[in-house]
Amino acid sequence: MDALALVSWIFDGVLGLGLLYLAWRALASPALFKAIVLFISFGLLLALVWARLNAPDVALAEAAIGAGLTGALLLAAWARLEAVDDGKQRESETVEHNDRDG
């Protein structure tokens, strides 16, 4: 029984360190898409932590809302932001091209 308790403690420690690492990487990431993916990974790992704490209702809510819905909304916002940036870039290239020709 002692070995099983030790493995459980080690697993919980790895989960805690993994949460801290993912949170730090998501906040420090310069790439927006990478930060969103890390945020979703953080939410899924946090759902696993809640399940380990015998809180299945909170774990399901975290997985569904925290990782799933929020992650999908962030990815949709990122896609729209990319589309707006591409439109502005094309517009500025057109203006530069017209200035050279005119």
C-alpha cells in the first residue's frame, strides 16, 4: 500500500508542475495560436486534476466550458483577427502598388 501512495503523490506532483508549466508557457508565448493551444491544454489538465480531487462535476464543467467552449471561442477570434490582418496587409500592398504606378 505504501508504494501505491507514493506513486499517487508523485503523479499529483507531476500534474501540479505540469499545470504551472503550461500556465507559464501560455502567458509567456509570443505566438497567439500557440498560447491558445497551451490554454486549451491547461484546461484539459486542470480537468484531470479536478477528477483526481474527486470532483467529477467540476472536472466536466472545466473540460466542457474551460477548455472546450472557451478554446473554440478563442480560436474563432484568432481566425477573425488573422483575416482582418490579412485584409489590412492586402490593402496596404494595393496602396503602395498604386502609388508606384501613379
